[in-house]
Amino acid sequence: MDIAELLEKESIRDLVRLYSRGVDRQDYELLRRLYAEDGTDDHGSLYCGSASGYVDWLQSVLPSVDITAHCIHNHLIDLHGDRGEGEVYVTAYHRVPAGDGTFIDLIEGNRYLDRYRKCNGAWRFEHRKLVRDWLTKTPTLPNWSTESNLGRNGGSDLSYEQLSMEMFRRG
């Protein structure tokens, strides 16, 4: 592997990290830019279809979720010219309303099976397929919200106040 290939792989890793940021900060314009124009997404029974439709679906469901955090672990990438494939291990945390004023913690062990394509000099998702390996569901501990520096969905998250460089700007 040469330096050029390492740089290409790092660009793809940034793509995957930006996806997590886009979902967790509910930055839908960012998410739309991460997919190829004809990109697709397969989240199993939750959503399967065009990437644009997937982002529309996220926009309709994520406002009801209190907070999400997607943590990337192993990420294998194989490149062939302007195309690539990857397997990304992710632990995904979702705090969802229980319906009685409390919350439930959903913690998932997932993998993304990705196809990447270089479009106009930038790596994009051509196709993402979610594979769920495990799921844990527990009540959220009480008094979790007393911390002053809590992460927030959307543009009110502290990262938009504290980080001003291009990568961290909204949309």
C-alpha cells in the first residue's frame, strides 16, 4: 500500500465519520452531500431505497429521538480505482421516549456494508447496507439531564458554538 492509497482510505474514513456526525447532529444537508447522486441505502425493515429518500425518512423520525451517538470501531476498506468497498463496525446509541415521561436506551451493535464511489474528486456512498448484530434495550437512568454540557440534536449542539472550521459547520 502506498501513500496515495492511504490518503484515499483516510478520505473514506472521513466520509464515514461525517455520516455519524450528520445523523447525530440531525444535519440533513450534510447527509445528502455524502451520497452519490444515485446512491441508495438499505436499513432493512426501517428503510430501503434512494439515499435522498433515506435522508427524508431520517428527517421524519429523528426529531422524536432524544439523542443519538454513533461510535465507529473497525473499518476495513478495499479500493479499486474510483470504487471501493468497506465494512464498518458501529455501536449506535439511541435515547427514545418510553411514552410515560421516561426514556429507553437502545444500544445496537451494527455493521455497515458499504460501496464507495469517487464523484467529482470526492468519495461518496454509492450504497450502504445496515447489518444489526445485537441490540440491548434498558430504561435510561434517572437524573441524566442535570449535566450542563449535554449534547443536543440539531444546530443547538455545543459543537457548532465551539468548532468553527469548515468540517464542523452545519449543512
